[in-house]
Amino acid sequence: MKKISFLATLLLLCHVASFAQCDKNFIINSSKTEYLGADSTVERTVEENTVIDLTRPDITITPGDHKMTAVITSETCNWKTPFIEGATILKATFNDDGKEMHATITIEGKNGKLTLWVQSEEMPRIIRVAIDKFEQKN
């Protein structure tokens, strides 16, 4: 009975830990951005420093000197192992010079490799950012 209680407690703690990162703020750095077509083929690759600052309820993406800020409208979080295996999916609305753009931003971890995807409802292009550095903010 003690083994079952211990196992149940351990599973509960792992489950809680997998959701604990969902409300965290963080900064992501990348040095490479890929622009994909609607069919997911790479159309263009740009070597540029990009900073993604997630400070809820906003997300700011700064590729090079261009700065874009969006308001997060919804968030789904499902990590088996925090920021190693799983995903966070954000729905966000960008407002660039009075023009609204609705986007889905996915932070995905597979085998310890993190990738950020941005897909806009208004544009058929997909943006893929390989994450070089991931840092949680206090």
C-alpha cells in the first residue's frame, strides 16, 4: 500500500510540475529565422538575432531592429517534461501600424530541442525560429 501511495504522489508531483512552467515569463534568443511557404517548404533563411520576450499578457518579438508586440488572447500548455518535451500554444493579436494580425505561436520541445513557430491567419507563411537560448524571467 505504501508503494502505491508513493507512486500516486510521485505521479501527481510530476503532473503539477509539468504545468508549473505555463505561467512563467521568459526570454528566448535565436540567431536563425526560416520563412516557410504554406506547404512547409523553406522559402528563405535569415541569419539574424531575434529576441522573443514573453511577459504575460504580452509577447514581443524583435528580429533584428524590427519590434512587434502582441497581446496573448489564449494559451494552451502541455509539457511532459518542462521545456524539453511538449508544447505551449499561444493565440495572439499583433497590432502593427493600426493593422491587426492574428497569430498562433507555438513553442515546441522535441528531444530537448526547442523551436518556436509563428503562423498568421492573414498570411499563408509560417515562420520557424530555432531557439539558441531559453531563459526564465523572475
